[in-house]
Amino acid sequence: MKNKSNKFATKVIHAGGHPDKETGAIMPPIFQTSTYVQKSPGKHQGYEYTRSHNPTRTRLEENLAALEEAKYALVTASGLSCMSLMMHALPEGSTIISGDDVYGGTYRLFTTVFNERHQYKFIDTTDLKLVEKHLKEKPAMIWLETPTNPLLKISDIKKICELAKKYKVMTVVDNTFMSPYFQTPLVLGADVVVHSLTKYINGHSDVVGGAMMTNDKKFYDKVWTLQNSIGPSQSPFDSWLVLRGIKTLAVRMEQHQKNALKIAKWLEEHKKVDKVIYPGLKSHPQHKLAKKQMSGFGGMITFFVKGGLKESRKFLETVKLFALAESLGGVESLVDHPAIMTHASIPKKIREELGIFDNLIRLSVGIEDCDDLIEDLEKALTKA
Ligand code: P1T
């Protein structure tokens, strides 16, 4: 790393970067190797086997640690594998308080994979009184996704961390939707930040990856040991791709947000739209909190088209620039139908109690020309 006090747009480009010692290559080599030669048994240069460590991955970890202002970062094969390692790290029989609106895959992981090892309680973490009531029972961990996927609910990270500290509960924040460009949970008091690197951090929809960052050496060591023992390490080539994508994170996030704010305001005025959820709109229930704890509002918009599944399908079949696909955070715009796609693993009853109905549509606004995106949405809304 060049300088610890560098600003974000400098850090994305330089943190973890240094010219290759052998050749001077400015870009990091892809250390596409599974193993490393030792001089004598146990005498090596810090690398023994790529499941454990890899120099390309190390550079990405150094970069990510700098962006989230953490001492330690661990990169894994996917967001969900990172979360799985964290769940393995908790003693059997732990209680985990989780936000009620989380990515469908996170919900599935908690309720169908780790449900026999731990106990999960899903609550509305925007309600601080409710949060404190549950923290009083001393769970092992509180898991926050903020803003949430797909309802974009925002929880007060700072206040929750203060409460959690009082009751000695570990706070984890899934910061995937904001990226460290718009939100740094560790600075607000969180113990661990987790990311799906698949999304904004890589930004080009060509890698699946995950990461966690923390200042807690004991927890980091535990999770690293689990990764080494269980095996979900990221390949050197994928780490290299993320390192390549991350360089433009600052400029991409600015453009995602610029387009998203314009589209959210436009949708709010549209007669075929019932309701728009975007943290940057005054109508968002936690707009003030969003302004306080985030330095921007991101590129995700959730809205309700007038009607039901029939109207949603017509809209989703008509959009052209917005590709109908799972995932988010790439430079290209995507559209998702959470009830059938990303959140199908949440039972319908629970989904609807949360407000994820068949007319809910999620946009991941890309960085294309905004006028073209609006024209695409206009055509599809006319058909809906
Ligand atoms: O897909 P993976 O890299 O394993 O990350 C899972 C994950 C974790 N956290 C959040 C907030 C996420 O949105 C995701 C993945 N989400 C999608 C694939 C999606 O379309 O919402």
C-alpha cells in the first residue's frame, strides 16, 4: 500500500499494488499456481498451497482491507461461502438475530443449512426498541443487511452497534448494496463487514466472489482456518478480475447513483407505478438516516408496478436494455422479479408479510446513458 491516508478513489487503484519485483510489471501477476516450492521442509516465502494463500488473492485482500478501513480481509469463492464460514465460526447452539429482509440465498442458508446448528430470529432491524429487546437476550451475533435486498430498508448501524456492544453481541453488516464507497460499517462500530464481491466491487458481472473484513484478529484467524480446512478459496484468476474491476469502483458508484436517482424520481411520477423505494427519495422512510450514515444512495431501486403478476410479466418481457437476470451491481442494467427469482426460497406467506409481492420489481441501474434507460422503462411500462 502506498499511503494509509490516501482518499478512496486513490486507494481503489493503489492499495495492495506494487510493481512486480522481478519484472516491474505495473499490473499484478496472476499467480496461477496451486503450490509453491520450499527450500527445505517448512522453509518457504509465506506461500505453501493456493487453498491457504495466493499472492494475487493477497493483493485483493490488502485492497479490500484498505477500502473498509479494516486490518484484515479474507476473500472467498462467493458471498454465501464467506457467510457459511462465519456461521461455522460460531459455537454450536448460537442465537443469531438477523434482519427480516435479506437476500433470498442468505435466508435459505440460515434456515435450511445452519438451522440445525444455530437458532435464527428474523426481526425488523429498523425498529431499535425491537433490536434492543432481542439483544438483551445475549445472542451471539446480530446480522444486518442495510440497505436490505430487495426492500431497501435501512438500519441505524451506529446505534445498533452501540447497543450490541452494551450486551457484548457481535455485529455483522452485509455491505454489498452500498459498497465501501458509500458506507463503511466498521467506522460506524461494526465488528465485521461482509460482501458479495460478485456485485459492485467487481462490477462487471464476470466473477462470483465474497469477502469479509474485520479488525478482530481472533475472528479473522478462526474464519481463515475454516476456509483453509473447508476449502472455499477464490481462484487467482477471479481475484485478479476483481482487482481489475475494483479500480473503477469510485467512478462507477457515482454514475450508478446519478442514474438511479434520476430514474427513481421519474418512476415516482409515472402513472403505471404504485410506489418507488429508493434511499435518495424524500419519500423513503429512512431517508434522513440514509443521508447520515451513507455518503450516497446507490444504484438499486425497488418499485411496484400497478397490477399483479400479469402486469409485471408484461413489463419484464418488454424491457430490452434492462436485462432480466439475477444479480446486481454490474455496469449493465439488470431487472429482477424477486418473488419468482432471487427471493423464491422465502415462503410466500413470509414474503408477503414483508411486502415482497408479485408486482415488486427490482432494478440494478447500470452506468449506461440514463435517457436510453428511461426510454426502455417507458416502453415497457406502457405495455404493462
Ligand atoms: O451470490 P454470492 O456472491 O454468493 O452473494 C450472495 C449475496 C450476499 N449478500 C447480498 C446482499 C446479496 O445480494 C447476495 C447475492 N444476491 C443476488 C444474487 C441477487 O440477485 O440479489
